[in-house]
Amino acid sequence: MATILVIDDNESWREYMRYMFVNYTVEGAETGEEGISLYARLAQAGKRPSIVLMDIMLGGMCGFEAAKRIKDIDANANILMMSFYPNFADGMGCFDVMLKKELNADTVLDFLKRENIDYEPKNVSCKSLIEKVKEIIINAPL
């Protein structure tokens, strides 16, 4: 089963990614430093993430720097940057794809109701994210 590593300081977003990718193993980290360490541990255990979903604006180390360090560990790492603010520079060439976080409000509300979470969602379609993750996982080297 493919592993997806979600590095995002928003716990609700990490949980939503677990919900969205229920057919995959989803690991999560809150900071860039935690994400780098977790990536290294997973790779060393033979569970190299097929894809890393990385937020740009993290507490402490930014997503660009964390992505660069993951690429230093594994030049073949598939890193998909996600942000509500996608108009950043190329991020030092450390990621493969940039997607704007866009969620369909009905989908989010459905998830939040099922999980009994009281949360006011941002106006955000995950179709492009799901399609891109599946494409990367299918084409990822083992």
C-alpha cells in the first residue's frame, strides 16, 4: 500500500487528508523538522512515502526548506506543495508540483459532520489534488 506523508501545521487539514486518502497509509507531521525526520525513518524502514503533501507556511522551518532537505535525503522524493497562497516563487526547485488548497465546502462539511468536528471551513475542490496524488503514486518508483 502506498504511503502519503502530509506535512502541515494544521491538524484539521492532516486529518482531512487521512479521510480523503482512506485507501492509503497516511502519515502526518506538524512541522518541517518533524516531516524530515519522519520521512527519513519511513524510508529507512522500507516504507518510503510515495508522495509528500507539503504546506508552504509552517511554524519554524518553511515548507520550501523542508522539501529541499527531504530531496537531500532522497533525490527521487515526490513532493507536492500545497498552499492557500500558491503565488510563490519556484521554491528553490525543491518540489515537483504546486497546487492551491481548494476544497468543496459540501465535502468538507460532510467530513466534519461525520467526525463530529465543530469547524468553519474555508471556501475550498479537492478533485485536482486527488487526481495528482493518484498520478504520482501510480508513477512512483518502488
